[in-house]
Amino acid sequence: MKIRKIMAIAGFILSIFAAPSVALADSYGAIAYSPRTGAHGWSHSFNSRRGAENAALDNCYQRAGDCRVAIWFVNACGAVAAGPRGWGSAWANNSNRAQRKALRQCSNYSGNCRIVRWQCSGAR
């Protein structure tokens, strides 16, 4: 009887540690940007890159016809920075880092860069 109890407890403990963990789904986001007009669109919490990019473009096209996907990201954050003579984009694991990286990227093309838009995916 004592052996059965020990085996039952051991089996229970083993099942706790051996249970498969539930994986969280990836969450995609994107930022679209129009260099000509400065219009932008964004998306977050999509289950595919294509869905996130299409939503960002749709949101941007409502404001300008020459939008392009500036950055896409998964389980992360993205940012777009622009200045008078150019723009840059970047992604990182948090919004502050993404913004700093986008400003650095923009500074390769222009001075006086500023953040146009930042966005994190839904999993953040």
C-alpha cells in the first residue's frame, strides 16, 4: 500500500514537470511610411507578417498613395524616424531601444530626425 502511494505521488510530480508547456503565438506588427508626405500607418497583434504589413499599408494609404512598409516586427517593437532629407527605421525588444535605433538610422541620411511613429506588437 505504501509503495502505491509513493508511486502515485511520484507520478503526479513527474506529470507536473513533464507536462507540455503552451507556446504563445507570435504577434506581428508593422509600420508603413510615405517619404513624400510623411503619412504613416501601423498595425499590431496580427498572427502573420503579411497581415500586419497589409494593415499598416491600408492605414497609410488612406492618407497617401506612396506608402511602403518601413519596418515589420514580431514579438517586439518598431519605430520610424524622419528628418528633412531622409528617414530610418528599426526594431528592438522594447520601444525605447527601437526609437533610439531608428533615430541613429535616420541620422545616416538627415539631421534633425524625430520619431514619426513607434509601435509594439501585441505580445509585448
